[in-house]
Amino acid sequence: MSKDWEDFKKINLPLGTLIHYKLCFERADKDRSGRLDVEELGEWAQRMGLKNVTYDDLKRMIEQVDVNKNGKVEFWEFLAIQLFISLELQDKVDLREFCFFLTQVYRGGMV
């Protein structure tokens, strides 16, 4: 797996996919805070068919993508994990690095 951010340019992301996950996030964000807490994430996970997810499972999920360490999942963190799973990026990129990439300002020059 590469940590070269240039590799992320090769990931094809249709606009419809981005809109789909934005709408999913907005539906999950019950309090409209712009962040999913453990409870909101749990409700969303159940709606997606994950029936036996525990509180500890949810906390671990948040820890995996919580780049800014606020204990919640913001949209770009949510998008990162959804794309990582749906585009099957496990063998191509590191999850933590991908989350960091999507949530940070690119300072590598021209894109």
C-alpha cells in the first residue's frame, strides 16, 4: 500500500457517489451538528443492516477515522470510510492515510 498522495488521483469517484454519501451523512446527523456521535453512528449502522454492533465496536470505528481526534465522525471522515469500503481500496491505500488525505488541505503544489 502506498502512502503517496498522488496515488489517490487514480481513484475514480462519480459525482453521484459523492452526493449519495453526503445525503446519507445528513440523514444520520440527527442533531445537524455536522458530526456523528456514537449514538447517531449506531442508529445509522442499524439502518444499514449491522445488527450486532456494540458500543465498543462503534467507538473503534470512530477511532479508525477520527483524524482530528474530537471523538466524532465528520463528513469527510465518513466519506473516507464509505469510499474505502465501497470502492474496495483495502489493497490499494491505507485507511488512516486515506482519511487524513480527505480531511486535510493539500499542500503538495498543483493538483
